[in-house]
Amino acid sequence: MQLVVDFWDVGQGDCSMVRLPDGKLLIIDTGPPDSPLVEWLTARGDQIYGIVLTHNDEDHAGSFQDLLERFPSRFQNVFLLIDRNPREESAKRILASASRWAKRHKGHLHNLENDQQGLLPIYGWDAGREKLAIYAVHPDFECVVHNLLRKKAQPNAVSAVLCLDVDGKTEIIWGGDAPMRAIADKCEGKSPEVMFGPHHGGPTDRQMRDYSKQFDRLNPRNIFISAGTGNQHGHPIKKFIDLHYAKGRRVVCSQLVHCDKHRVEAKHHVMRHHLELEMVPPQNSGAVTCRGPMRIEWDPEMHEFLHHDTHQAHLEKLAGIDKPYCMGGLSAYRK
């Protein structure tokens, strides 16, 4: 089974791409309006099984309309949520764009809310010897309705949580901007190779009393944080990284943020391997790459995801960073 997953470097925003066994692409979040994904797709002719928007914030869905307008016939499916008042301008734009696309190009528009079994199937592949399933585990209809009835809806509360399973074992979790509690509730006991996020390393429920306990309820091996060098939100939060490293997990950030001010000021990248992975670098001139994009590929013989060589190369380059947030846990990292 051919299966490649790329976690893109788009700055302060999320974007992943799954190359499915049938050769088509599944895009999970598109990144901000200037996402390098747009340029990448412009230069290629890949057919796209679908786009999944975990929620409709600009840093996750900013390039959605642009992609639909540029490549309408290349998309088969769109999965999205009503995560705020549909009359809000940002929500109206996204919903109207998706509606026009579905009507004009006979595309399939799906609500990302879970069914009564607690999940929403997004993609499935059954080759007999190996089975692939990608699905959403959060939110459900009750959660969405409760959010919409608030005085002011909170999109992060209903941000979708997605899982990728191979032969029934969860290998990847996309946390979107969901609270850690929501992820732990829906993914308790899972031990994925990678967890993406949530919320750029600053989960929205980090002030809750039981926040730290949520890190005991699932056990990802690697955490990928998509944080922009110039973000104003304090992402990633050091406590988020420390709590993972206390469990022996490895955390990597797409861009350098707080760790080495001299490197940031000098725009001295730690890794710069976008082109090596045939990806487009972010357009933001102030971005300073740390881990950059990350690629994992399924090995059917070993029956596990293997990291591209750049994963080990980054580990070695961390020694040159001044007080990196992640260095404290390197001795505990399970190689």
C-alpha cells in the first residue's frame, strides 16, 4: 500500500497532505491565504480526493476559496463544519464558495459532524492485506448545536479531530485547534506515530485545572507543531512541550519562534529542505525554518510509518540552537 503524509510548513497555520493509495490527494486544512500549497498545486496536475477543513479560521482555511476557484474540477469532496454564526462574513464566504462549487461542478459537500457511532468516515481503502481508514471523531451534532447557541460561538471548541488508521491502529491524529480534553476524550489509549497540534502548541484549555492530566490519556510518539516565527500568540507554549517530553515524546516545530532570538534576527534557518521534499517554502519573508515540513511514508514490509532522513538530520542540528524549548526532552526521546 502506497501512503505518504506531508505536514507542511505554512507558518502560523495548519496544512497536511495525504497521498492516498489510489494516487489521489487528501488535503487536511489549507493553511493561510498565502499558503505555499496553492503554488505547489498550480505546477502539478494531481487529482484531489478532497479537502477537509478542521474549522474555518483563516490560518486553517485561508486558501480554501482560492483552491476551489483555481482547480474546481480537480476536487471530488469537501468536508467542513458550521463552527460559527453563518451570517458572519468569514463564514458566509466559505459556505458560499463551497456551495457554488458543489452546484456548478457536481462535487460532494459533506458536513464534518460525527454520526451516532461517534465517527465520520472520510476515506477508506481495503486491499485485503492492509486496510486504511481516515475519519473524524470530533465534534458531534450536539457539540456543534451547543456551540452555535452560545452568545458568541467558539470555533476552536468544535474544531474537528481526525484519525488515520492502518489495520485498525491509529497512526496519525490531527488535532486542529480542538481542546486537549476533546482529543483525549475521543482518542484515549491511542499511540499514534504523529499527532499534529493542537492549536499550534497552545491548546485552548491550557488554563483548566486538569489540563496536565490529558497528556496521560494518549501516547503519541512525535508531535508536529505548525507555528509561525512572527506569531503574536506565544505559540508554542513551553508547558505543552514539556508535558509531552516528560512522557518521552519528541516535539518539533515547523518554524523557529522563541528558542534562539539571534537566529531569528539573522534569519538563520536550522533546516531548509522544502525543495528536497518537492514542497514550496512559505512566502513570508520573516519565516525562519526550524524543523520545516515533515514527511512520513508507510512501509508495508515493516508495517509502520518511516520518517524521511531529514527527521534525524534535524535532531542533530538542534545542538546549534540557543536554549531550544525541545532540548530538555532529547535524552528521553525513544529512538
